[in-house]
Amino acid sequence: KFEFNPKVGIDNPALTLTEDTDGEGMGEPRFYLLTKDNTETFGFCLHEELGCRGHVIRQIELGGVAQRRGLQDGDRLLQVNGHFVDHMDHLRVVQKIKASGNQVLLAVLDGDSYEAAKSLGRDLSQMLPDDIRPRLCHITRDKSGFGFSVSCPEGTKGTFQLSVLQDGPADRAGVPPGSWLLELNGDSVKSYSYTQLTRKLKQSGNKVTLLVASSAVEEFYRLRGLRVTAALADTSWLPFKVRELHLVKGPAGYGFLLKEDDCSSGGVGQFLWDVDVGLPAEQAGMKEGDRVLAVNGESIEGLDHEQTVRRIRAHEDQVTLLVIDPAGDEFYHSVGLGGTVLPWLGS
């Protein structure tokens, strides 16, 4: 049995889908968007149990977040932030939840429906939408512009649909044709008029970052009363990438120093310095000034220097670090993803 009870909170309700009426009496997946602060917990444990298939929701805390939002004892976890996890190793699923940073979207199925589906040989992934993630896209203007135009129903605010020029900058940056604009450079456009949006685009200079959702993704969240945020986005189209460094300690150690320092975009972080030439850290690709995001698959958000050092030392002879360089760190903070690790892990 492996128990998991992270520190997390919630700011959005979950909406239960209707019961399946195909004659099997089988329920449909339910979706819960959870967000955290450091004073609350999910209020449940995730178990792997002998004689019980799947990743099982247990020990639901009385009056806790999970109970208030409708999670049930025995529910099976199917999806974490749009990633199907039923087939994954249990520890990997736990890591995905722990690495979510401030927000996680869970899909669960009640225990009876799960067992019935398994007995019938149903593919549980087919019970879930193909893609429920919005997309973050970073566009660089060329001589023709950004390569998209915006339409807005007359007299409305915050509702903007994008027409995308084929093979233009927006298309190459991954903006789906006909998608809906949700955020511009990390700021919600919900209260913008068309004139305000146009002015903001002009003020962006030669580069702009958009959070967009296809019509299907927008409808998915809207029907369930869930708020689409950058923390849930597919970041694979972005130009800045995180790096996963696997270090095996040598006779002279790992060959780096960890220092706590102020981030350029605010707050404090854990940074890598004094990378020794020829030692494991440099050989793994570590660079001076890299910021640590996660240790051994778990976010270090909210941890101080000593707690992070203990995480690194937890395994005596090896460690895996998720890091980002200063330029990428500043960019992700600018679009509201500075403390969110899971989108990076997911991509």
C-alpha cells in the first residue's frame, strides 16, 4: 500500500457527468479541478491495494476538500491533468500529483463502474476526452504580422475567436484554427473589449504569448463549470524547455552547490552554482544559474533551502533534478507558470 496526502486546496467545483444509460448502468468519469495553498490538504490518500484494481481513493477526510467536492471512497483515479494514468506504475502516478504545483485536474470513476468496465474488457481511456488541455503558444511577429486575426461578437467583452493564417507565425507556433483566446501574455482577457485587446497586442512588440483553447476544449471546461488556466496547458509548443538531469555521485561528489536566492520575477528559489568541470553535474548538463523545480519527480515549491537539500540527499548515490535556465524561468513566470511543475513534466 502506498499512501499519498499532499498539501493542497481548491477553488473550483467539480461537476458530475450524467449516468450512462447504455444498459450497463455504468457511471461516467467525474472531473475535479483542485488548487492548493500551503494550509490545506486534498483530504484523501491514494492507495494501491492487493485484490483491488486501479489507483484507489481512500481515507477521505471528514469535512475536507475531497469530501466537500464529492470524491468517494473507492473511486479509481483515471486521469491527472489530462494524462491517462490507469496503466501507470502507482509511484509514478503519485509523483504526477505531487509535481502539479498549485493546481491539478483529476478524473475519477466510481469503484463499481470501474470494476464492471474492467470485467467487460472496456478500454477505460475511451471513456475520457482525447485532449482536454488548452495550449500555450509563443508567437514571434514577421513582416506579415503575428499571423492571426481576432473576431468578437459586437457589444461583448472577453469573447475572442482566432482565425489563423496557414503557415504564418501563429500557425507555426501551434495556435489551432478557430481557437478561443483566454489569456494574453499571462493576463486573462475575460474583461477586455475588442479595442483593449487590440491595444494590448500592439503593446506586445514583436512577441506575444497566448493561452488558447479549441472549441472542444473550451466546451469541456464550460459545461463542467471549470476554469481554464495556464497551469493546465500543453506547453510543448513553447520555445523554453526544462531539462531533466540525472546525476550519479562520483568519488568527489556531484560537483555543484545549491544556493537559495531571489528570483528575478519575485520570490525565492533554489539555484545551482559552482558547477565543477568534469564532475557528474557538468556531465549531466547542469549550467550555472539553473533553478531547481523538482527533485526526484516531486516539486520543491514551498520548500526552503534545508528541506531541498534533504530531498537531494534522500538517495545517497544518485538524484534526478528538473531545472530551467534563467531566461526560461523568467518567461514562465511572465505567463503565470513560475511555480507550476507539472506542465513541464507532462511535456
